Amino acid sequence: MIKIRCATIINDYCIHLEFSDGSLGDFDCRELIARDTEMVRPLSDPAFFNQFFLELGALCWRNGFALSAGSLQQKLAQQGQLQYTEAA
């Protein structure tokens, strides 16, 4: 099971993700936030967005919204944004 090992803000609504299998990528959350659903609406506030945390290898926010490592990794791969370190 893939987990997020490390997540770091790199700029507005973009998070650098490092996965347990050695892959990594920068996930831009603006498209997700643009959906403007009840769960993602709070993420449009930069202060709230920046309060993400990792729980059981998933990217989470305090309103209960979570993105699994697998779904994020798949999205990055589809966008051609997933990279692998030499150690992987």
C-alpha cells in the first residue's frame, strides 16, 4: 500500500508529495478547489489549506476531507507529473 511520506507547500495550492515507493510529484489543488463542493470549499482559504496534515499516509484537512496516496499518485501519473528517485 502506497503512503505519502512527506508533503510540503511549494506555492499557492500546490503541494510537493513524496510517496513511500520513492515516487514524487507536485500536486496542484486548484482544479480540485474549483469544483466548489461542500468538502473542498474550505480549502479555498489559504490559511485553512496550509493546515493540511498526514494521517495514515493520506493528505488530510481538519474538516474531514482526505486524499489517498493512491489517488494522488494516479492523478500525478496521468498528468505526467510523477517522478521516481534513483533509489526507487
